[in-house]
Amino acid sequence: MLYECNKEYYPLNEEIKLIGNYIELEKIRYDKRLKLNMDLPDTIPEYMLLPPLLFFTFIENAFKHGCRNNVDKPFINISLSIKNDCIIFQSENSIPDSVPGKSLHGGIGLDNTRKRLELIYKNKYDFKSGIQDGRYKVYLKIPVFTFSNKTQY
């Protein structure tokens, strides 16, 4: 993973494998307490690229800031789709009623993600995150990079 994140672009299918491996590890920690729903494409063309660890950041945050602090009924819903030459990533997770000394608003990780998106995609992306309906939600829509079009950005 350390070598792969040094690359400028990374295959989307590899990011999905990394996320799957991370989730399997976290599932051991939560056992049956965690409710997890994933909606991913059955196949992802190998030529689709994205910056390394872009979606992984949101998955890690869902566990770190949501589920670890929610002792009742933690849940995570993850969705990824490819439509009209765009990748649409969505996640939502449970949030605790309160965590002493912690804020539920975005921290340095989300700030860095926003800056990274702006540097890479300029104004060609749509990113929203925050608390809605008692859940923390993330929505990200980015253009599909391929081997042929990645130099356009």
C-alpha cells in the first residue's frame, strides 16, 4: 500500500480491493454488532484510474469517527457507481449521540481531501460531507480518469 500511494494514479479496482480488505479487518473488531451494506459494481474496467486512497479516506473515517464511538448499533452504507464517465461514491455511517471532547465536524483529513480534489480536478468534481438525518454522509462525484485522458487534468 505504501508503494502504491506514491503513484499519481491508481486503478479503481485496486482501491476497491484495498477497501474490501480493510473492511474485512474491521469486521473482526465489530463482529456481528456492525451493520454494513455495500453496493459496488460487479466489474470495474481496469483502465479506470483515480488518485490513490481517495475513497479509502472516507471508509477509514466512517469507522474511526462513527462506528468506534457508537456502542449501540453502528452501521456503514457504501455505494459506488459509474455513470456518464463519472465515478459516484457515497457513504453514510452512524454517529454517536456525543463524544466528550470531540467534534463531529470535519477535521484535517477532510480539509486535506478538499484541497487534494481541487488540485487534481479543479472545478470538475462535486463533494459534500456532513451530518444529515442523524447520519454522517459523504457524496463525491469525479470524472473517470483513463490511461488516455488523465493528462487533461
